[in-house]
Amino acid sequence: MKLLMVGLGSMGCYHMKKFTNLGMQIVGGVDPDIEKQNNAKKLYNIPWVGEKIEDFPFKMDAISIAVPDSLHKECYLKAITFNKPLFLEKPLSCNLVDALELEEKIGDNCIINYSKRNVIALFELKEILEQKILGKIKKVNIDYNQDWLTKEAKVEWMENDRFLWRLSPIYSAGGCIADLGSHLLDCLFILFNTVEFKETVFERTFKEELEDGLINYKSTKENKYHLLDYISGKPKIYVDYRANYLIDSNIPCSFSCSFLSKKYSEAMIIRIIGENGEAFIDSSKDRNNVSLKIDEGFEKIKGSAIVPTYTQFKNFVEKKTQHDLPTIHRAVEIQQILQEVLFCQ
């Protein structure tokens, strides 16, 4: 199976690693950065690299795209001209209008890479809810935290494209809300029927961190990413965020995401509290088991094997029957909520 890879940065290289491990052949790579082209060509023995999707001259069976948020729409629309299955990154776009246009033009010929679906415990948690083991659900807490922006993490993010674009008003669709929050919303839709944004509880932007002297930012790449600029009409770049949601019409949900975690390097945590007890997952400690506490008893329930999103896409290209795929329609549902959160503050 032949794959064209669009975007040869850190995420694009991760896509190629996953797909080559599944036996797919990378027949082309697209990126405007010559250094990234050469690096990817060397790592994955790519026969063709170039700066534009439309210049790719050979046949392929599918296209994978991993570019910054603001480039999604342009790249996705160019890719559909090849009429091949697409593997796309989240969020779908930077606003709802563009997301709806992409939904109309791409339709069902794609899968969205909501990669937290690869946490096995998530689907065991869904099974626990379907079996009503917890009884009536009283409350949900869901968090996705990273620490790379803190001094304690000692991550050299100021010269690293992987991190800089996530803080850029030119390239990011909203900082940690778009990046991490998209995953949390997808998880909530997997576990429950409806998800409704209620109110922002706390917000912190990259600009506020700078102004308060909590981040001492200096980068040779500022002219590319413009982290110090405010761009009219673009969402703020959030680095720490908390909100209240309502699940299935009447269940309160506490929601948070952050690049400034003091406790976790990388962790998605979901706690569901019911009248009979609670269920809990922490991806930083155990991606496979759900911790279940009923009355005085405590046990860990092992999740069943799942099909990762990368394998799902390979199966999708091969037209194998599958269920519960991360579709573009789900991505639009999530984009609707992101629109409300980011543009109605």
C-alpha cells in the first residue's frame, strides 16, 4: 500500500513510523522546509519529496496529512483532488465555517486522528457505563495535562517547531484548547451522548504568562511564528484552561487542559462518579486498565484489545468493515464546541 505524507515535521514522522510498521510504503513527502524533506527522505527512504501536494507525480493509495492547524483547510482541499482516502489531524480546522465546508467536500472518505482513542482503558470505561455498574452518574472530571511549557520540565521548546506552532497565533487554532481539548471532547462523545459547554472557570494565555514574567521567551524563530503578536480575528493562545460542561443534559463535568502542568508530563485523566462508586483512568500510569471502586471494594479491570487509529486507517483504505471510526462528522461536532469556547469568551 502506497502512502503520500504531507507534513514532514515531528508529527508527520510519527505518522510515517506508524504506517511503515504496518507495512505501508511512503512513496512521497511534502513539506516547504527543505531540511525536513531531507531528514524524512533519509529516515524512510522516500523516493520523492517536494514543496507542494499538487506536484506529486506518482500513484498512491492514500494520503496522510500532519500540518499545523491553520494549514488544515488548504492542505485537505488540495488532497481531495487525488480522490484517495485521507488520514487527517485534529482539530478539523480553525473555525466552524471551514469545518462545514470540509465536511461537505470530503465526506466519508477520511479518518480523523483522535489518538487518545488508542488508550485501551477508555473503551473499558465505556463498557462500564453501558453496563450501568456505577448506577446513576453524578459527576465527571476529565483532564489532559502536559508540562513542556514549565521551567521544571526543562524542554527546549523555544527553538523547537514541534512546540512553537502550538503557541503561534498564525498556526494554532487556540493553544491547549484546540490541541488537547479536542481529544477530551472526542472522549466525552465516546462515553456519553451529548456534550454541552456551560462556562469558562479559569483561563490563562501565553501572552499573560509573558506579561507577568513567568516565561522568559526569546527565539531565533520568532519571525516565523510571531508568538509575541496579537492577530485580529484569531483565537487567543491558551496555555491553561478549565471549564464546566453538561453531559447528557444533567451531569456536571469539570474539564481542564494545560501545557503548564506541575504534576504530569503527559496525562489524560478521566474520573466518573456514580451513586454506586467511581471509575478512574490515568493514561500516565496505566493505559490498559480502569480502576473501579464500588462501596468498599477496589479492583482494576483490564480493557480488551482495540484497533489503533493508524490500523483503522489501513483497514479503511483496504475497505474492510469497521465500526466506531473517528469520522469527519464527529470532528464537526467537536468544532462546533470549540467555536463556542474560543470565539465567545
